[in-house]
Amino acid sequence: MKEILLLSILFTSCLGSTSNENSDSRIQSVPKIYSVENVRIVKEHSNAWAVKGVVRNDSNRSIKGAVKIKFLNSRGDIVYSTKAYVNDGDPLQPGQAGAFEYYKDPETFNGVNNFDVEFYER
């Protein structure tokens, strides 16, 4: 009987240590390795406008990749999406920034009032 009681106490204490309250304190957030800056529409040409911006490497290692650009309307709906290389696909050193740009006909920008730009490594 003492063995069953001991096992019951041990089992209960193990369950208590796996609760969400205790496990949340052990979860570590993943540091962001980049920041996206200065995203804007450039209307230099009548037949092609551009989305341009900069990605800064906030990590302590070299990164290279591209951005996924989502064209958003006033309700936050994605009306168009595409990808563009950052720094023409060349690596960015720690602290370094690299440009991206994507050209498309002006009609693509109809109803677009915001962008969601996310960097991904390649």
C-alpha cells in the first residue's frame, strides 16, 4: 500500500511539473535575425512601378536570401504576392543592409495600401 501511495505522489508531482505554467517559463523566444526597413512604392516610370526596401542583417552571422512581398488592401487582404532577392542574392554580413526591388505594371497596385514583407534565407 505504501508503494502505491508513493507511486501516486511521484506520478502527481511529475504531472504538476509539466503544466503550462511551468513549461511557459522555459520557452525561449527566437531572436529575429533581420529587420525590414524603408518599404515604399516608387513611381519613376509610367509603365512599371516598383516596391523597394532594405533588409538589415541583425544576426551575428552572414545571411543571404529573398523577401516575400504581400500586397495588401485596406482590409488586410492579400491582392498579390511575389518574391524578390535581397542584395541580388549575395550574402549580407552582420549589421549590413541590402536592397530589394520588384517592378510590376501600375495596375497591380490598384487598391494596395500596405505591404507585408518577410525575409527568408536561401
